[in-house]
Amino acid sequence: MAKEGKMHIVLADDDQDDRELFREAIEELNLDVELTLFKNGDELLDYLHDPGNEKLPHILFLDLNMLCTKYDDCLTEIRRHSRFKDLSIAIYSSSSSETDVHATFVGGANIYIKKPNDFEVLKQSLREVLKINWQFHTSGLDKGTFLFRI
């Protein structure tokens, strides 16, 4: 769990290289954060459903095409539970398909981020996304602000 005052960030991504790049980018930003990484949807959902986890992460970065065997879809499973209604979810995907963007918007994600191919762009994207005041951002959420672009 995040220490008091620290932002707790979770990334669930089945690609080890993507997890490592994300971790390196967060470290280079020198933010006061706690980062928790999961390699598949089942690990993530087990963690979220664990009654011992009293505090939820501030933001969850969720790989769209990640392996999840216990449930059909991680986003759908998370949004099924009222406990997670205020959890900010950033879809973090290599896909830029309009179908994927639309499905995750309708499915309850807060923002859609296309995985950048450039490390500096990744850092800039994370810096911008982590600056968002999610309490206010989600109140006016519309499809025009859903797709994050840098």
C-alpha cells in the first residue's frame, strides 16, 4: 500500500519490456510515488479484490490486450464493483483502433493512452497524465477528452 502522502500508481501489462520501460520512466520523473506492477489481469484483480487492501491506487494503467483468464475483461470486471467506482483507469495500449477507444470509453475507463514508441514521449505523457486532478477531470468526461495525445 502507498505510504501516506504518496501517489500510488498501478500498471498491469503482460509485456515485461513495457513494464520495465514504464518503471524507468516513472523513476526518471522523480515523483513521490509508489509503483506496483502486475504481469497479468488475474494478478491485478486478485490484488484489487483482496480485502486486506484498504486503499485503492490513485490511478491504474491497464494494458488493453493483457492476459486475463479468470474474467473475460479486466475493465468490465473492475467497473462491475461499486468499491472501484472512483478508481481512475487509464487504458495504456499499443492499439489506436477507434473500436478499442470507443469500447473502453463506454466500458468506463477515464482516459486512453497510446503507448509511445519514444522513451522521452512516454515520460512526457506520464508527467501530464499524473498531473490531472482526476476528481474534476472525470466529472466532465467526454469522448473528446478521453483520447490522450502528445
